[in-house]
Amino acid sequence: MIDKERIAEAYQRIQDEICAALETLDGKAKFKEEVWEREGGGGGRTRVIQGGDVLEKGGVNFSAVHGQLPEIVKKSFGVDEDEFFATGVSIVLHPHNPHVPIIHMNIRYFELNEQIRWFGGGIDLTPHYVVDEDARYFHTALKAVCDRHHSDFYPDFKAWADRYFFIKHRNETRGIGGVFYDKLTPEKTGLSEEQLFDFSCDLGRTFAPVYCELANRRRHQPFSAKEKEWQLLRRGRYVEFNLVYDAGTKFGLETNGRIESILMSLPTQASWLYDFKPAPNSEEQKTLDLLKKGIEWA
């Protein structure tokens, strides 16, 4: 039986590594940390970076919480047990430049009892403007880390991300997807808990080098007021998904999570223009045309 405390310690180290890499990337701003305790059990470290050279706002959060599982969550899981443990790292970055993408990552472990315990997580990219070569680089990197652990992981988790990061009321994907998985167990994968833990950590450590490469490619690219307006509109779509569909947001709210940490994913600014339609054949329209499921980038 895998040690939940060891998982939490490893996730804390990954949080430290990612924060150090992002401070180096930005070159100006530093993370501010708030250590908090959860009423009912556990706590975490919320780290936020704002007003940087690259990053307008970003958060790299760690939590390890435990206690009684709320009735609404028990019903959704179909269980009677009360005591749960959950730990993870959650990241969202909103850059200044519209040519640098938004990115999200989450790695997590959940335990209810000896029979109900699993890993979940994923990384997905939300470019304001989709660039083919960047999308292929991103997906190729995710495929490489998945392939090191299981040949089925990338195709299965890529398709899962396409389904999950879908804004139903807009009939468009949130971005170009990535990989997403939930409730991974030895029974479902044929891997041991230790191997699933290794995959979770490997994916977490893929985040920083991949995002730093993408950001450095575009951080100095000039942009216009029109492109900045488009960025704010795309951020609006990001907000819609996170508040309406995101399972992590719902779980945090239902388990009396810390509100500031849960809503860390929201940008400082976003826009909603009534019935906005991009010009035909514009870069904005080209991006919209690529926000759909099933595109094979790797």
C-alpha cells in the first residue's frame, strides 16, 4: 500500500521546482506564499505570481487535505465512508502577451480506503492564437512522457482531454487540449500504485521545461490592441469553463476548500463582448476553427 505522506512530500517538491523555474522564466516577479489550514483537516501552500515580465498572473498551489467527506460528494462517489485524504498540485498561468498561451496542470491523489484510491491529473494548453508548430511541440512532449509509462496513455488521455475541456454551450474546446486522466488504479491500467505515482511525478516535472520553451518562443512577439482584445475574450471563455464545468472547482467548493486558492485560476481581466464574430480568414477565425475535438497534433 503506497504511503500517502510520501506522495504529498513529492508533490511539495514538484511545487518548489516549478516555482523556481517560473521565477527564472519571468525574470522580474517572485511568488508570494500563503500557508493555510483547512477547517476540518489539512491545509496547503498557495503561491501566486503577479505583475511579472511574462506572467500577468499565475498560481502554483499545493494542498493535502483530509476529514469528513461531504454528503453530496459521497453520493456522487456512491460510497458510505466518511474519511478522505486528497493531495495535489494545481497550476494556472495567464501571460501578458497574447502570443504566449495560458496553461493548466494538475496532479493529484485521492484516498478513501484501501479499495478506493486513485491518481488523476493532466496538462492542457489554451493558446489565444493557435500556432501549429507550438501545438505539435506541446503534444509531442506529452506523448513522450506518457509513452515512457504506458503505450495507451497518450491516445487515451488525449481523447479524454478533448472530451473534458469542452465548452458545451459554445460548442468549442477550451484550447488545444493535452492529456487528462482521472481515477487511475492498478486494476484499470495494469500498473502498480508505485508506477502510477512515478507517472504522476514525471508528468508534473514535464510542465516547467515545456511551458518555458513555449513562453520563450513568443514572449517578445509584438502585439496590437486588437490582439489584446482577443486575448481578453479568450480569457472569458476560460472563465466560463472553470466556473461551469471544472470538476476541481466543484470538488473544492463542495469540500469547504479555500476560496482564494480555488479561484486562483481566474485571470485578472477578461471580456465578454455581445455576439462577437471575428473577421473571415482572420487569425482569430483560424484559431476558432481549430478549437475542436480530435485534431491529431502528435
